[in-house]
Amino acid sequence: MTDMYVYHFLRLCRSNGQSILSRRRATLKAIKGIGEPVMESQIVVDHTEVDSDGFLIGEVSGDSPMDELWAEIRSLEKRASSRDADALAMDESTNGAMKCMLRLESRELRAAALRLRKQYTRTAIKKLDTRRPAQDSPEFGGNLAGHADSKITERA
């Protein structure tokens, strides 16, 4: 189990001399020498989400809030699984306290992931509801069965 901190960073553009925000987050070690970390962008991820160069795998700046939420859920679940695997490998008699702590952390991470999943689902449902035309929704006085019946009647 290894949690890692990753950050977006500002790097100098050679062509115009302006600072550009990185598209991917990276560890401080990876950022050193190529830019300045944006400390406010710090997130915690599992070590399996970082490539050998210290960059977060698969992240591109400009993702939708839903994509960011899903990435956070995935990361919480990976971190919980990592703790579960470490706890399973430990001997209860020699590492009982550490094993208990890892299990507790895993439960807390999974609970956080579940809360975010519920938020993700609510947001997705709201987006779908806003796309549905009002006349096709019984909640807005529309009658789906009535529309279907009128089309059948028109054909007859």
C-alpha cells in the first residue's frame, strides 16, 4: 500500500515565455526541474495510478466534473483494495494493530467511494432529466401513452 501525492504544475512555454498548466498531474519528484507544482491541485492516489516517470496515468486537464468524480471514486476504491491486500498478508499475532488499522482505513475509503457513487448517480440522473423533453414526461403533464395512442389513431 502506497499513497502518493500528485499535482498539476506550471511550466514555461519556450515559444512565448508564458506559464502553462500541465495536462497531467505528477509527483513532486517528477515535477522537479520541469516546472513549479500548483499545491492547491494536490490529490492522493494509489501508487498503481502513477507511471514509472511519476505521472498520473490517464488524466487530462479539461475533463468534465463527472469524469473527475469518477476518477476520484476509482482512486478511493484502488486505495481501499491496496489496504485490504496488505492486511491479508499480515500475521494477526505480530501485526494485529496494523492489520486492524488497515481494515479501518479500507472501510473508510470504501464509504467515501460509496458517497461519491451516490453523488455521481444523482448528478447523472439530473442530467438525463434535463435532456428529456417536457411533453414526454408525465411529471410535467405529458402523457406518453396518449402520444402513442394518437399516432396509432392517425395511421388507422
